[in-house]
Amino acid sequence: MGGRRGFRDHPDNASGDSVKPREFWVGNVHFTLEKGVYGSTQIGFGKISGQTRPGDKVWMDWRANGWDNADSVSPWLQCGPFTVQSAGQSLTTPFRRSSTDPAYQFRICGSLVTAPRAKCSVWW
């Protein structure tokens, strides 16, 4: 997805601020929805970290019900999945600007090679 549909790529070791809008654990693997600033713009992105294994996956869903849905796909747009390649690897999704508008939302999703059923956070 990289630079398409309003998303921008960034390093896999990127981290947002200390307050994670959404997060969950599957065993020893941590899935976080990160928020931060790029330039002067607030952004959101997903991250998988912890005791990851090759084949674990992370993705971020985005939806905008209203003023900025030109690139949206109903009911949402999925960015990913992105697949862990080595044990212990942290991986991020590309980022997208965020908004305080409640109709503009993100969630983090993922699955493990040992637990392939997808899990997602609630929307933020």
C-alpha cells in the first residue's frame, strides 16, 4: 500500500507516543494502534511487536464516513496485511493522517501463524 490511497510508508522500528489508542495481545505478541506526528500532521499506524514469528501478520483498517472518504472503500479500507519475516521482528503498517472527527476511524488487526484467526481492536 506504501504511498497509495493517502498512506505513507515509514520504518518498521517507528513508534508513536506513549499513549496507544488501541492495543491487544495474542500470547506474547503485542498489536498496537500507534499515533504520532509526522511534520505537523497527526498520524495513525499499526504495529506488531514482541515474540513474533515468521508468518505473523499485521494490518490497519481505516474508514471515513463523511468528509474525507474519496479513497475509502465501503465499509473500510484495509492497509496490509504485512507479514513478519524473522523471529522477534517488529513491523509497522504505513501511516495515514488522523483526525478528531469521530467518523474518521482506525483499528489494528492481526493474526499469528500459530493462531491464524484474525483479531481486531475496536475502532478509534
